[in-house]
Amino acid sequence: MKSLDRSLRSRPPTKRRRSPAAVANHRRLAARDARMRRFGYDASAGVKFVMAQALPLEGSVLEIGTGKGRFLSALAPRDASVTTLDISAEEQRYARLNIEYAGVKNRVQYVIGDAACLPWPDAAFDAIVTMNAIHHIPDFQRVLEEMRRVVKPGGKLVLADFSPRGFQIMARFHRSEGKIHECHRCDFSDLRKRLRDAGWTTRYRKGKMQELLVGWRPGVPVQSSKSNPVS
């Protein structure tokens, strides 16, 4: 093929020297991901599955729940202006190192804040995505309302979290580390109903230990400026 569909294209990462901190962080993350695979969850396969279902992602994209930057490192090279929000500065510190290792650190705007009170005006983003963060949010319905508020008419929401089997695996994995996996699970059928009742078009998928719901806001798409500074 002479050209690829724009939805599948990504910008090549910047070739830069990686800091010792970024290399050490990558090694820790890779070692933990390897342990997860032994329990039955492949984080890389999960990211690829969600990304494939989420595409195309263009214009201005907001990620809710930066975490350690696994999904962000796949999102940042895309032809989009990416902003990521997390309530934890420590998590974003690890994510920044992960993004530096991936060579795309200059393509992301980081914001510390509460997803239940987003600091942007209505209809600010072309797409909003969240992966494996929903279960960390006690009142996700409130966050969902904020996400619906700041996505543009014709824009989309991508909601992804562990499947029931995925949650079982993660619970066992965290117990092996002497921890308890925080879990405020949402019923995806309820999320789908809420969006549909509001006139949204939805698509549900399940795979790679993930559940995923894509919702499109009704209305005519608004041309993106690819810039969404915090107001």
C-alpha cells in the first residue's frame, strides 16, 4: 500500500539519550509486567487490544488516570495532542520516566487534578480515554458526567477496565506482593445504558482480560485546535 490509514499512523519517537532514572524505571516496570504474565495478565496485549478498539484517536485527546504510563506510551506517538490527568503526582512521576524511555516525552501535557471536577470548559476534547483506572475511582458516575461534559459533539469516550477474569488475576497478583487490589468495579452494561439513554451510540468489546466501551456523543464534530490549556 502506498499510504496507511491516518488512524493507524503514529509519529516516530524522538531519538534521545535516556536518563539512568528512565532506564531503571523501565526495568522495574518490565520485571513487574513479566510477573503479571506469569499470573495470566499480559499488560502489553491489553494495551494493544484497547488501542485497536479506540482508534482513530486524533485532534485533542484527554486521558483520565495516567497511572505509570503504559497506555500513555502507546497513545503519545499518535497524531494527536495528548493531555493526561491523574490525582497522584507520584504516579505521574513514574509515567514521565516511562514516556521518556519511549522517546515521546515532549508530546504530552501532564495535569494533576480530580477527574470528578475537570479544569476544562465544555466540549474541550475530541476524545477522552481511560484504561484500568475506573476501579480506582469510588464515584465513577460523577467522573463519567464530567467526561461527557468536556468531550465535543461528535467526539468519543473510550472506557476500559479489567474483565471479571482480569480482576481475579490482579487480586491474586497483588496478594502475592502482600497488597490488596483497590477495586470499585463498575457494571459496563450500566455504563452503556446511561450513554444510550442520553442519545449516545455505543460499542462494547471484551478481550485480553479487558472490558471496553466506546461511546460517541451525538452532534456534529467540531474541528479541533489541537490545544487545550488548563483554564
